Amino acid sequence: MTNPSPASAPESSGRELALRLGIVDLDDPIDVQAAALATACEENGFFRVPRAAVPSAVVDRAWDTAREFFALPEAERRRIEFPEPGYPYGYSPFRHETLARSLGAGDGVADLKESLSVGPDCGGSFPTSADEGWIRSPSLWPERPAGLRGAWEDYYRALSGIAERLMSAMAVALELPADHFVPLTDRPITSMRAIRYPALSRPSASYPGALRAGAHTDYGTLTILRTDGVSGLQIEDLDRGWVDVEHDPDSFIVNLGDSIAQWTNDRWRSTMHRVVPTAEERMSFAFFHMANWDAVIECLPSCRVPGEMPRHPPVQAGPWLLRKFRSTVM
């Protein structure tokens, strides 16, 4: 895994280096999708999917209710604050989390953001074991705005469908049957989070060394992200260092997580990324697709040449997520 870069960063710069991500169109034949995925996943682990893959009303309702929630008075937002350290869902106040700690870095400098997270109960109930009780803790829902829960559940289910289609195309790209990942992801421990980065007039002076989201990799299979066009998202390019990601209002940004890198023996990249400070308010909405709690993540036969040793030891998806999540909470 790539060593974490320093936590400090200039306020958003480098727009001339903005990276335009490749696109994977889910309306294309699956072999065409697979070819586009293979290129993107080997190059930088990030790509775009057209937003038209999800009905615009579903996308917009989820986004609008998130904005309404963050506009509520702080005291009302905090009514559904994490009830105890390490609880996975609910409201996370400003500077509660330090993402760089998931890679053993961060120096205790908290991220400049607040968030609202919900869990896999959005997608229905599944048979569970006692071990996975933590990840299947009930989501905590605000009383206002009144339509938030229904809007988010619709959005969660829609993005679950997108993730399933992408996993099928990934299997084909890896020379596996299209349904290879189904028994590993049919009881997913997926979560979803809306994130608000408040406007800060002089963030580097007020919070020295802090980022809006510290340098990290995502933990699961893939992340589907909607952004609002405010700059700040950067990925670590192997040749150029930190590079801004170009905003496309008509697309979701998708990136691979650690599980895919582990499955593919690092043939496909789980790329370090971060959000650097700017003076503007910023919001994003992230859907974190995960495998089943008990899915074993280990090198796929098609990703290992004869005589090559796996670069990562086998891990179970659920305990891996638990360790990573708890390392980031203040």
C-alpha cells in the first residue's frame, strides 16, 4: 500500500493539472465496459459513470434533503450524533474524524468537515451472524427534513444497482465469469454518507496543517461519489504527485477501494486521495460499496502470474472495515 503523504497541503491549487477521468457507460455492451474499466483501474483507479444511470429525481431528492439537513441548527443536527465512540452511523460533527489515521498518519489533525452516514439497513435486511452486529447497527434518522429517509433509501438502492453492474463488468475485465463476485457481495455491508465542508475564510491559518479530508484510500470495493463542482478533490498521480480531479456535472466519480487492490494483487489501484481546503463551502455524497462481512478478500487466480506471491494476506471484509473505521474516529 502506498505510504501516506504529509497531511498539510496548500489551499486548492494546480487547476492547470486537473485530470479528466475516463468514462464507463453502463449502456455499452459489457465487453466495452470491461475494456474501459481495465484501462482506468490500471492507470489511476478512478473513472466516471454517467449520472443518467440513475433517475435524476432520485439523485436530486437525496442531494436536496442532505443540504436541508446541514442547514438545520447545530443542536438539531446533533440529536442524531454518534451515540458512542465507534458507532458507525448518524451525524459526525465538524472535526470529529481524521481519515489519515486509517493509514497510520495524520498527527491527530482532524478533518475540516461534518457528515451524516447511514448503513446497510437502507437496502433491506439480510441473514447475519453475531460478528457483524456492529456494521448492521441501525441507521439514525433525523426528524427533519421529513422526506430525507425515503429519499436516501431510494438513492441507496439505485446506487446498489449501479455497483452490482460495475462489479459484473469488473469480473469480465479480470477474465472471470460475470457473476463471480455475486456470492461475495450478495449481503453487502455498504454504507452511504453526505459530507459538508463548511466555508472557511482562512483555513490554513485557523487550522494549521488540516485538510478537508486527509489523504487516504477507501476500504471496500468501490465508491460512487457525487460532487458539487467546488474544487478540492485530488488524487495522487504516480508521475505528477497530487492532481485535481476535473468536475463533470453529468457524471458520478467512481474509485476503487482496498478490497479490489487486494483481489487483483495491486494490478488495479486503490488510489490515495484527499480534499484540500478552499474558502468556499463544499458538499459531496459518497456511496461506499462493500463485500459481505465474511467475504474473504484474497488474490484472484487470474491476477497472479506463476511463481508470484500475493502482495496482501487474506482478510475478511467486515473485520477489515471495522479496524479501519475505528482508527479514524476522534
